[in-house]
Amino acid sequence: MTTDLDTAELCAPFVIQGRLFTLRNDSRVGTYDYFDSGALVVSDQGRILYVGPSVPAEYSHYRVKKTQHLIFPGFVDAHVHYPQLPVIASYGASLLEWLDKYTFPEEAKYSQRPYAERRARQFLELMLQRGVTSAAVFSTIHQEAFDALLGAASCSGFNLVSGVTAMNRGAPDDVLVDVGLFREINAKAIESGLCVERFRYAMTPRFALSCTEEMLQYCGQLLESNPRLLMQTHINETEDEVLATSNLFPHATDYLDVYDAFGLLTGRSLFAHGIYTTESEYERWAKSGASVIHCPTSNTFLGSGLFDASGYISRDINIGMGSDVGGGVSLNPFVTMSEAYKVAKLGGQVLDPLQLIYWHTLGGAKAINQGDFIGSLEPGKWADFCLIDITSDDLGFEVWERSCSVEEKLFGLMFLLPDSTNKVVETYASGISRWQDASCLESA
Ligand SMILES: [Zn+2]
């Protein structure tokens, strides 16, 4: 992985030419550009200058890199836990058991800075290997864990949203922090993120069950007082969790009301899961402008339930997509998108492949309030993209060639890529190659 961000300022502008796909950032989900031999022009500041079918004369003197791979926007993973990477694929538990048995013991280790640093670097490298260039990431209660992740992200050019996890009840002592200490750590963390260009701080109450009213109140007050802050949490993931929440907050009308009562339901809020959402919650959700983050591999792995996309789509609620590792079982966006298709199908819905790609790119970008900067390949945005090898696997390429429409080609890729030799071979973040598969080096 390239680790020297200082090279960003020294990077020469360039053109990359090849098959190119991107959605467009407008109100219609299915608007896209596809060119069999397109051109993407990248400035020396890592921004996109031009996307189109050929190189305009004004950029003809730029260095040109031709690629046989598909140029694709960097993915946005809008809900993932970096300290849960080591407990991925843990056997046989439902959400609340899984947290107690596997997750909390692992998270306790992140008070040790060297351990956290090693895991943060590993996590971001795996994300870049899969074409993910932005993510909203849960850390732990520990300052060491947050600092390690922020440091690793700024070194790798990764576009990060994160925050120290707020959590002061409902778990072992070594993963809890009292409100006083949390305020201190949180303030330091916000301060340390100010000098990192591709970073936004998110207030991160783990979920209502793990926070007292005092903790939720503090998170809400800070969110209201600072318009740069985002907020990420979980909601309506399992029936047991919904029931436990209503017992713990007897005055709330529903789960969303708990968050709303403390000022956490805003247009800068990301709620993961939202499986057991009620009619009244949908209505209130839509008015707030908050996003829902669909995490399909986690839904099916933990057996939590099936996300009902139509409930959100029909109310124009923005949907992003998350791997939710370690409840989810893969950081690979193609696995997540194909699982979302299957979850919808089991609920009687057929999702357009462009819709799935939208959720994992522009939908995620909008969820983290960065729709104007990332999520598609358009002039002015960051040059965050990956190169996908679509030719090395015979069957996969045959399906690509035989498919008549771009939608069918992408649909085939979604299902076949995870199980083929076709894969992401290089990832650029802010115009710089941050990861490259050594076995697939191409000449410039
Ligand atoms: Zn989660």
C-alpha cells in the first residue's frame, strides 16, 4: 500500500483510458455513463477534471495510462466495524449473544495502541483491495483505537468517517466508558480530526441499549451544536433488540423516538439496519432526511431479518449500503450487493442492478453528506476509483460479452466476480494509486 500522502501535492495530472462506468449524481437513480473506451482526466490535486468518450485537446499533453480493466467509482461502505474484523465468521449466535461472546472481548483489546494500529492498517488495506475508498467506520470506546484508525486513514488517502464509540452500559466494564471520560476523549478526537482533509467526525452512540439517557443527551447536544458532525448508530436490527429497547425506554413511542428525543434524528444521521421499522417510524424518518444503511450479509448471517427496501424507497429515504463486518461476512461490495438482491427477492422485490450500485456508491456518499465530492466519476469530485479485471475469468468475461445491456453486464459481475479470477486489481484514492495487485501490473 502506498503510504506517503505528501506525494498527493507532487502527483502529476494524468489521463486513464479504458472501459468506464459511473452513475451520475442526479435525482434519478438509473442515470449513468458507460464508454467502451472512455477517458478520465485527473488533476494534480487528485480531483476529476473530465469524464467522457475521448480526451479533450486541452488535456492531450497529459500522461496517458491505458487499461484493459473496467474503471469504476470507488465504493462507499457506510457501516462497518474495524475492531470486528478478527471476529468475522464467528459461529452460531444471534446479535445480542454474538456481541457478548465474540465482539466485546475483541474490542477490549483496542486499548493497546500497537494492536489497534496493526488492525487499522490491515482493515484499510483489505478495504482498498476491494475497491472501497470511503467508509463510515465504528471504532471502540478507546482513544487509542480511534487515533490508530485516523492515522492509518490519513496515510492511505482513505476517505474516513468515524468517531469514538459512546457506550456506558449493557456490556463488560472493559468496553464501557463513563460520560465524563467520554466527553474528554471525544473532544480530543474531534480536535485531532480537524487537520485531516478526508475525514468527518461522527458521534457514535453504539445503540440505545448501550447508552444511558445522559450519554444520548450529550451526543445529541454536540451534534446540534456542530454542523460538521455526523451521527451513526444502529436501529431495529432484531426483534429481541427492539423489545429490550422498549423496556429500557418505556416512555418512547418506538425505537426511532428514543433517538429523536435526544436530538439524534437529523439529516446528518446514519442508522444501520432498520429492518423492523414501523409505519410511524418511516414517516418521521422521511421528514428528518436521515439515511438508512442496509447491511444484507449481516442480516442473513445473524438471521436478524429481511430489510424491506420498498418501505424506504417509496418514501424517498436515502439508502446506503454497509458490509457491517464482523456481523457481516465480507468486505467485498460485490458480495454485499448480490446479497441485497437476494434479500429483496425473498421479500418479493426485484432490484435493478443500478439501484444496488447506487446504494453502494452515491447512496453511501449522500448518507455521509458527501454526495458532491465522492460516489461517482464526475468533474470536481475526488478521483476515487478502482480498476476491475473483467477478462481473466473465461466464464465471467463470456457473461459480460454476451449481456446486451450495461445493467445485465453489471448484474453478472455482481454475482460472478466474488467466485472468479476477475477482481479489483488496483484502487485509486484522491488520484493516487493506493493499492495494486502485484500479479496484474500493467505498463503505463
Ligand atoms: Zn453494526
